[in-house]
Amino acid sequence: MLGPLAAAETAGGHASTALFTIPGLGLKVFAETTTSWAIMLLIMVIAFLATRRVRLIPRGIQNLMEMLFEALLGLFESAMGPHQARKYFPLLATFFIFIIISNYSGLLPGAGVLTGFMPPTSNWSITAGLAIIVFFSVHYFGLREGGTAYLKHFIQPSPVLLPLNVLEEFVKPLSLSLRLFGNIFGEELLLAVFLGMIPFLVPIPIMALSLLFGFIQAFVFTLLAAIYISSATEAGHH
């Protein structure tokens, strides 16, 4: 994402400032942006290493990635059913992997301190960008699966509810983005406060909780995205 929707203080207590501006476009690049690029590069490198020499009997990084994907597929199947889970797996798995790495990046030494290194999900512009992708994906898949019949769900069970149904569709991505941003930003801020007050031992339980909450937030965001997509594609067939 280029440029935050709102300048929020980081967990380290510094205001989010632009690192540089892309010449000719006037787009400002922030620390969350560069960290996002680094995470995307990391994911591509891992994907390349895992698929470089695919074996029938997996081992090493291929084995780890297959275990991760099987676990994620089971999660999506519980929310969408086997057919839809496999169909939308690439998008949903990408959400989960990017979000959980972004969440955990805040626990690394130098996060929020080193120039260009800031947990992406601690900034609302990043979480809002992810939620916007979910928003457009939901309606694109709904229209693709059901055609114009998909639009009928906006006037169900009564045409009188059209304004509320439309409003609900905009509230969904807003709640997704705020939930993820609020939890990760709060954890980073709490950890920074404890590190400043008592730099030894006490922050360790907070960091352990951050590991748990980071997973839960990635899990919740992805699961809700799966449910929204499933509901939209099913609506087009009614």
C-alpha cells in the first residue's frame, strides 16, 4: 500500500512518516510499505524453494508447506465445503500467510525502530487494503457465479431492506480492517510500553500472547473472508 489513510502512531511511539516519494507519480512510500514488499519477496522465495524440485514423497521445505496447506484447506473446507475451498484456496491462503507473517514481524528485533521496518498490519491503510480486496473479490465471485441473479440478495427478504443490505456490504470490510488493525496495533503498543518500563522478563508473557493473538487475527480475517465469499457465491444460485 502506498500512503496510509490516516497517520497513526506506531508502537514505538513515532509518527508514521514517508521514507521517499516515487518520482513522477508523487506516491509516498512508508515503512509499512517497504516491510510489505519484503514480506511478499520472502513469500515468493519460500514458494520457489518449495516447488523448485517437487517430489512425490515430500521432504524439507516442500513437506512443511504441504502440511501448512493441508491444515489451511481443512479450515476452509469447514467454512465453505470442499469444492469452494479448493476453488478459492489460492486467494485465501495468500491472505492468511501474508497476514500472519506481517503480525509476527512486529516481534522481531528492530521492528518500529529500524528505518523502513514496521509491521504492516499495525497500520490501518494496510488492513484496509486487504479488506478492500476481500470486498471486491466477494462481489466479483458472486457475479461470476450467479450473474445478475446475484443482485437479488440485496432486496431479500424485502426490497425495503435494500439500503440496509447495501450498508451491510460496506460495513463488512470496514469491520475486517479495523479488527485486524486495532488488535495488532494494540499489541505492539502494549509491548512497547512494557519494554520501556521493565525491559526484562515481564514482556516475555506479552510476546507469547502476541504470538497467539497474531495467529488468531490471521485466522479470523481469513475465515470471515471465506464465509463472505461462500455466502456470495451461494446467493447467486438462489
